[in-house]
Amino acid sequence: MCNPEITVAAVTRADGRFLVVEERIDRRLVINQPAGHVEPGETLLEAVVREVREETAWLFTASELVGVYLWRHPGTGRTTKRFAFGGAVSDHREGQQLDEGIVGTHWLTPDELKAREPQLRSPLVLRCVEDYLAGRRQPVAAAAALDLASALEIPAVGL
């Protein structure tokens, strides 16, 4: 079995709504947390801060680890290991060009996310929100300093 792709995601809430991005993936519009791949030489924490800024123009400050998830795409068979960090955003750069494929950002309630379940990029989007709301959290230090190689060694919850 090949190693999973290592990704990071940000779970941030304000006024009962969660920050999500609407992005075009293979000509389909999907909803996802601000998320992406960890680049070589980057820690997981550096990656999530970079991805949130690139995809939403917000500065993300991680305060906790919501969870580590393993998911296999039913169509492609690719396996992803996602490290979801909880935290807050600030310093919005109005007018910043967002990453290629990002159509826009939204703040959605959990019910609005559930209503859009067919549009979610993967089941991980809703699972991360549900775990966050259930209070499943670990100290951010549990994963912040990990890099691509060390992230492979951390156990994940499968979906």
C-alpha cells in the first residue's frame, strides 16, 4: 500500500458559523475547509497557516488539534491523512487573490453544511465539524511540529 497523502485543514468558527471555501475540483464546485497538502520542509502548523492565507486571505492561528483522519477516495482509491487544526482567524486581506480553483469563501452553520452534504469535497468536512462541536481536541503541540515524514507515523481515525 502506498503512503497516504498528508493534508492539513483549518476548523474555525465565529458566531456559530464555520469558515469554508468553495472550490472547483474537476469541473465540480465543492465545499471544503481551508485545506491542502504539506510541502517538503514545512511543518504541519506552517502548512495550515499558509493554506488558510492562500485560500481565504485570513491569518489562521491554531490553538488545538481536532483530529487526525484517514480517508480513501472511493473513485480514485487515493488515501488521504488529514490533520485538522482548530483555531481562529484574523487580519483579513481584503482584495487578496485566492488560490487557483477557489471560487469564494463562506461562513456556514453546521445545519447549512449538512444541507450541502452532496456538495462537500469529502466526508471529512462534516466529520471535522462534528468532532469540533463534540469537543474532541488535543493540544496543538501534538502535531504542530510534525513534517511529511513524521506525520505518516501518527495513527488516524478511519472513515
